Amino acid sequence: MAQKCKGMEVKYENDIQYPNEARASHLQGEVVLQLHIAADGSLTADIVSGPPALAESAKRFAESWSITWPSSNTAAAACAPVLRVTYKLKADGFKVKEKLPTHIMVEAPPIETNEPAPH
């Protein structure tokens, strides 16, 4: 069902987050969302796979997008791309690399706690 969206522009107000609970428990992984973008720019997302805490964060972020087709050469059309969001713990700070609407890489340092890391 994956389809490319031609000529669309994605805008959002708040950056994607790496949930603190996931960082504290050293949870990382890939989330797959099936996006459904209507011709009017409205968007819904279905979680296909991924750890629930990360998947809910990715879904909230995607559903906050504002979609437009600014080019007069491209007519607005419904589409259904697959979005992959990779959450990775990395010691050197917070980074986000986006290739919207198909991939996002979120890197963040783990949050150190007194709890032992899960195995």
C-alpha cells in the first residue's frame, strides 16, 4: 500500500522527541508507521511495528504534520507512504535527520538512572 507523495511539503511546529522513559530504560529500535494523507492534507497514522513507547511518540509527531502541495504544477493527491523512524541511543548529543515523509533518524544520549539496564 506504500505510495510516494509527489510535490508535497511537510511542516510541523514541534520537533520529534525521544521519550525520556525510553531513554532511561535504554530502549531503542525502529518504528514503522503507515501514513494516510488525504488530498486536503489531513493525515492519520497506523502503527505497523515497533516498541510501543517509541511508536506512540512517532505517531503523535506524524499526526501533528501540516501537509500542503505548494507547487502549482503538482495537484494535491491522496497518498499512503510508509514512515520509518529509527530511535538510537548515542552519547554525543541529540540529533535528528529527516527525509520526510519516509524516514527519520532520532539519536539521543541515554538518561542515566540508578536502575540496572535491562538485558
